[in-house]
Amino acid sequence: METEQTRKILAGDVRVAARLMRGIEDNLPEATVELQNLYKYTGKAYIVGVTGAPGAGKSTLLDVLISTFRKRKLKIGVVAVDPTSPFSGGALLGDRIRMSKHANDKNVFIRSLASRGWTGGLARATLSIIHVLDAMGKDIILVEAMGSGQGEVDISHLADTTLLVLSPGMGDEIQMMKAGILETADVFVINKADKEGAEGLKIQVEQMLDLIPLKENSWKPVVLQAQAINGRGIEEITGAILEHKQYLISSGGIGRRCIDRARLELSEAIEYSLQLNVNKILNSENFKNLAIALAERRIDASTAAEQVLNNVFTIKKSHKSTRRSKTT
């Protein structure tokens, strides 16, 4: 059902969209319903993931990428995942401060998300926020992960193009050797290229990429140097992103990436739904009795867990039956 809120978001209303995003972060039921209304209008935006170790210059790079994309008349959305504030539980907003010069551009929408303890460099609400930006008509959505070591690979399951930002002297070469990180990036950016060791890092990345066997007609990752703080090398990075987009379109890879993203979203939705129902059981008298039985060795943990999950599915089935009886 198309509501007034839906129509305003589709028209690009920033205030209405911001309220919905806040509701999504707070897990409000009405936000979930509105997101369901918007879903059929999504799937058009191109998603670029930006990851790398803290201090590599991801936010500065995003700031100048926004400018280069805007020169091409593209509408931009940004989702910047920040560490959770220990005081408010919200994002620390460091990314929005760095990109504040775009605040008055109606075709740029920047949203900071608190990780809220979510592991892997992303926030649980990231995909939902992307859908809202997509529905608003953004052409490109830039997603900045926190940069959390091995968890950096998560962004590749969400993005169409993944940028891995490295900088000399930060031990990035060690991070790259970890399973998965080297294989997931489509574009490598050696930022702070004016620093000593930048050229050596570029050569090392290229040598490591040469060790990875490529299938016929597959994309060969690009390694570029940049100085994001003064805008050097940014046009080349923008060109590489758009070139990778064209490659995905011509090779059919864009459809596969879409399915991968849908699989991730479905997995997270199932996990979240199960967690909600498990939490109800964890606070029940039945769970307390199971814990006592486990402590007294009258039942083992595996069998107890199976009983809990059986209760979850029983609850879900019962709720469905109740809804059916009300509609008949």
C-alpha cells in the first residue's frame, strides 16, 4: 500500500526519509511496515563499498568521490558506519563532519549509522538504509565500513564494487594476507601516496594479486595511488568504479551481485526474527527450568537448545494460525 510517507520519500523528501531511517535503527514496527511499502521501488542504485583499516583515509576519500560523482550529475547517498558511542549509543558522526561541505546539496544524502555492537564493520540496519536511499532516487550509494580487520570482507557481499583503501606504514600488507580480504576488492586504493613506502606497497599488492588465478574474462582488480586530502588520483578512482560497473553489466555479473545481496538480506532477516523469538524464550519460566535441568545434568546443552528452537517454530506457527482465524 502506497502511503503519504511513501510518496514523499519517492519524491526525495529528506526529512521524511531521515525519520524513517531513525525508526529503522530503533526497530520500530511502523518503520518495518513503511520499508515493506518502499521495497518494490528499490534495486536501481549502484552500491560502492569502501573499506580499509582505521586511519587509511576512507572518509576523506569518500568526500572527494562525492564531488567527482556530482560533477557527472549523479545523485549520491552515503551510509557511513561509525563505532557506537559509549554514552549515547549512537554514531560518533566523525564521517559526517568530514563531509559537511555537501550538507547543502539536495542531491547528496549522508547518513551515519552506529554499529551498536554489530560485528564485521557494518551495522544491522545498513541494507535497510540503502533501500531508503535507493527509493529516494540516488544513483550511487557509497557505503563506508568501520574497518575492523577480517570483518572488512563483509562489505563485498553487500556492494557491487568494493574499494579497499590502504596506506603505507600501517601494516596493511599484513592485513591483506588474511584470507578473503585480498580476493574481495575490485579496486585497490593506495592513499597518502606522498608518504614513503607508497610505491613499494603498490608493487607488493600487484604482486600478490598476480598470485590469484583469474577465470577467463573475469575482472582484473585495479591498483591506484591517490592523495585524497588534495584530490589527486580521484578521477582515476571514479573512472575505475564506473568501468567496473560497465564490466558487471556487460558480463551479467550485476545480476549475480544482486542475488548475493538478496541472500545476505534474507539471512539477516531470518537471523533477526529468530533472535527476537529466542529472546522471548530466554526470559520465560521454561528456559529457567531448562537451565536448572542442564546444571543438574538431567539434559545436555544440545538437546536443550533443540527444545528452545522447537518452541520458537511452534510460536511462529501458532501466530500464523491465529492470524488466519481472524481473517476467516
